[in-house]
Amino acid sequence: MTQSRSPWRFALLLAAVTACAMPVASLPAKASVYDVNIVTALRLTGPQRAKAQAIISEMRSQRGRVFRRYGINPNARPNIGKLQRASSELLAIGARERAALSRVLTANQLRAYDGLMSQVRARVIRAAS
């Protein structure tokens, strides 16, 4: 007796092999309470997108170094004490990010960016409580 070959069986096998072969760097990282997708939320144009992504990437790197220096785990519940100790550096990074983005974004997009940052702050405070 021959076993029938289901096209679904092949599709599932192909999906499993593709998932295992995909490089880890291309898998999406788990979002933390500090994350927000600025590029998508602000509906940036092509030229804006490239410039904003470069700015955001640099600031995220700087923020990551500060988090490591103060022992802040971005995937854990926010520790207000550690965040307060790092606050001057984090506020400076935020100010530099906003200043750099203000040269790329329109006035409406900059207001929307400020709203997003306000939402992130509120989310961090709620998560810490």
C-alpha cells in the first residue's frame, strides 16, 4: 500500500526547514516596554525613512550602552531606581534624538513623535508600578 502525499505535508516541512535555516539576526526581537516603532507610526517618506532609521539606530545603541552600564534589563519590569540613576544620560540621549529628528520630520510628524514618546513614558511608569 502506498501512502498518499499531501501537499500540506510538504508545505509544513518546507516551512519548518525555512524557519530553522533563517538567521537569528533576521528574526524579530521581542519588543520591550521601551520600544516603539517610530518609522512605521509616523508614516515617513523614503528619504525621511533612511535618515530617521540611522538616527534611531544610533540613539538605540547609545541607550543600550547606558542600560548596560546601570544594569537595566530592557526585557524585565522597569526598575525606577536604576532608571532614575541613569536619567540624566537617558534624557540627554532623548534630547539629541529629538533634535536630530527635528531636522528630518515635518512639524506634524514631530508632534506625533512627541506623543509617541509620551506614551512610552506612561507605559514604562505603568509597568514599573
